[in-house]
Amino acid sequence: MSKNESEERLQILEMVEVGQISASEAMTLLDALEILRTKGGF
């Protein structure tokens, strides 16, 4: 996992914590990050 990916994951979790996005939205974003990682986007 790259530094950028780690930072993105933390930012998503922080957004859930402060109520900006729902847990479901966070899971969608985390899944998208995983897809990007496996396809070489990160």
C-alpha cells in the first residue's frame, strides 16, 4: 500500500467520523481505491 493510498483511506475514515459521508459511501470509495490499486492506479 502506497503512502498516497494510506492517506486516502485515512481521509475517507475521517469523513465518516465527522459525518460527511456514510459508512456505505466510505465502503464504495474504499472499494474503488482497491480497484485502482490492483489496476496500477496507485
